[in-house]
Amino acid sequence: MSIKIVRLNSGEEILCDMVVEDGKYTLKKPLIIIPAQGGQIGFMSWMPYADTDDGVTISEDFVAFTIEPMKELVSEYKSQTSDVIIPDSTLSTVGPSLKLTE
């Protein structure tokens, strides 16, 4: 996975799994980044009316730049686009530990 933020010439910022080949960008499972109140951001499917799981291919002419997202955005992207729930590794276990016995 190569998760990137892609800034399009239109001003849209897309969080996606990006593949670059022959001057074309394929944006897999793209989420648009939406600014919200209080300096927060939200995510929404970039094209909710289309099946974009296999990717949307665009010409490099439409891309202003690409950049590495913060690790928190990568974690959120993975949780939003995966069927598997990934626990936060920073959480500590509360309660007794379970051990296997024979």
C-alpha cells in the first residue's frame, strides 16, 4: 500500500492508495478530505455513486502534488477502507490477563 494525499488541480484533496504508472495515477479506495469546524477534518467517499475500489485512473496533468499523510490519517484511512477492525496499538489492556491452561 502506498497511501498518499493527492491534491488535484481542482483543489480537492484525496486520501488514497496510489499507484503511478506511465504518467497516470491510479487512486484506489479514494476518500475526499473535508475541512470541518474547529480545525477538524472529515472523510467521505470521493465518488460515492461509483465503484472506486479498483481505482480511478487520472492523468498526471490533473495532479498538483502528492504528499505523505500523517500517521493518524493513515490509520484512519485503513480503518475506513478495511473490513477488518484494527485495534489502536497505543491502547492499554484493562482488566485481568487471560492465560491458557492445560
